Amino acid sequence: MQQQLPDRISTVVIGGGQAGLSVGYHLRNKGIPFVILDASERVGDAWRNRWDSLRLFTPAWLDGLDGMKFPASMRHMPTKDEMGDYLESYAQEFELPVQLSTRVTRLSQTGGGYSVETNRGTVEADNVVVAMSSWQVPRVPDFAADLSDEIVAIHSADYRNPDQLQPGGALVVGSGNSGAEIAIELARSHETSISGTPPGEVPVDIGTRRGQIAAWFIGRVMFHRVLTDSTPMGRRMAKKHRGEPLVRTKTKHLRKAGVQFAERITGVDGGLPVTAEGERLQVENVIWCTGYDPGFDWIDLPIFDHDGKVQHERGVMPDYPGLYFVGLKFLYAVSSAQIQGVGRDAERIVERIAERSVLGKPIGASL
């Protein structure tokens, strides 16, 4: 049963995924009163509501959050449902006060802090942590609306399995990790093409022992310690960062599965997708693996640049004391948006919140 939202509390955490739960863990350890708001019906639903065959790229020994190991053998690659259940267990283990089915509709500044408006009421807070990833709202190109009504077109956010498609050819638009994995699956039942240029690939099989050692080095060393905003290499990558390389599925796997490669899709002609070379693709299904927008239009504060990105300093908002972000792509490092890296950012932000309390900022009422 849901508790009533407090009228005022020290800290509101917006988002109950791995980022928000990590922040909650560290707030609990500091004894700072807080509440976590999440729009889902269950903790972990952001993972459960993805395509059926999805598995994590990292083995279980790299998939635990601070304070709690992932409950599986070290080399097991968790399914998306197992990850969702782990997050739910994590919230229960540490008695994190997550308010579910609570969608934030507006965040604004008040004289004494911040006002967080939701579908269940308004909470005033001294501190607000927006603990959400950079991808919240599915993005498709404008010309997607011109596709023929006879084509089944869905975004990867709504894709679950091949049964959603009709007989005939399938085009996967976008060749990142999601697109590549979905294309491999579709190729078993549909003549499948994938468009776009893959963003490179990890040169080892992560299912092998050697590959998992390499995955540790890439994740815990390169993504976590080398590619950060403290290094020249990291700063260069942050400026042109488009996406991670293909991890599990490789180009050779796509070819072996019979997936055809198409040029980038640039428009629609006669209801059919058209490549950069002007080729019209005769397909019956289109899956848009074209990414997401941040979806922060509910934040009623001038904190965005001309591209709509949050202007922050490692998750801290200098012009808005008490407002923080955790979970954004390259908040501090490549690992900032990954399970194995979010805890470091969460701990650092909570330290800043604790410092504000020590300096005399009231910490509000507890639940």
C-alpha cells in the first residue's frame, strides 16, 4: 500500500532505477531523510518492459550495486527480468522508501528549495536528485510518419518479440547494440536488413572467460577510470560520444545470421523507406532503433543548452544549489550511465548533499 507523500522532506530522488536506488542507498547510510519517486508499478519495471530476449552485456559479478552482490554465478549473464527482480530486492533489502506509480509532472524552484509536482500531490524539498538516464522518450525521424500504413512500424522501446511483426521483410533502422541484437533475433523468422554504420565493436567474445576478463578491463578500467572528463581522451570522447561499440553481437554474427546491410535511411518515398543512395526498400516491417530523447520537458528551470542537454558539472548544478543529476550519459565517465559505474556518482552526489546539511541547511521531515 502506498504511503502518503510528505509535504516536505530533505531530499527527493526522481527515478527508481539503478541510479535512484544507488542514491537512496547512500542517503540511507548518511541518515538523510528522503523519498524516491518512480512512475512504474514495480521497482525494476524499466528493465522488465524491454524485449523478451534481452540479456545484460556484463556477467553477474559486475552487475551488483553498492552493498549487495548480484545473486547469480559469476559468469552468468542476467536476463532483463532478473535485473528487474534484483533491483526490487535491493530496494527491499535496504528499506528504501520508493513511492511507485508516482509520475513527476513539474520540477520548479521555490524560495526555500524546490517544488516537485506529481500525479499524487506536491513535495517541497531542499535537495532534488534527478536520477534518470539520458534516454526516456523514444525518438524516430520526422519522416517516419510518411511510412505506408501497411507497414508495421515500432520503436525498440515497444518491441518485445518477432510475433509482433507481420510476414515479410523486416528493416531494423539503427545499427547500435539494440539494433544488432534485434536484427539477429528477427533473422530467424524474417528476411532482415539493418541500416546504418555500426559504431565499432569489442574485439572479443564476451561469453568466454577471456572475453569476460576483457569486459572487466573495458568496463572497470577504460570506461570507469580512463574515459572520464578528467582525461584528454575522455573529454574528446565526450564531445563526439554517439554510442558504445557492439558488445555481444558482432558484424560477423549478423552476416552469419543472414542479415543484409543497407545504407543509412534518409527518408520515405511512396510509403517505403529510402536509403542515402536513393534505394527504396520493399519491406513489411520497420523497427526503429534510433535512440531516445532525454524527456526532461517537465523540468521548469533554464538548465539546458541549445541542444537540450543538461548543463552540469559532474552532476552538480552550480547555479541551482541542491539540484543534482545522476545516471546521465557521460555525467563523469562512460560508466556513469552503466550499472557498474552509477554507484560512484551516486556516492559523490550524496556527499555534496550531506555537506549542505552540515553547513546548516535544514534537512526536512522524515517519512
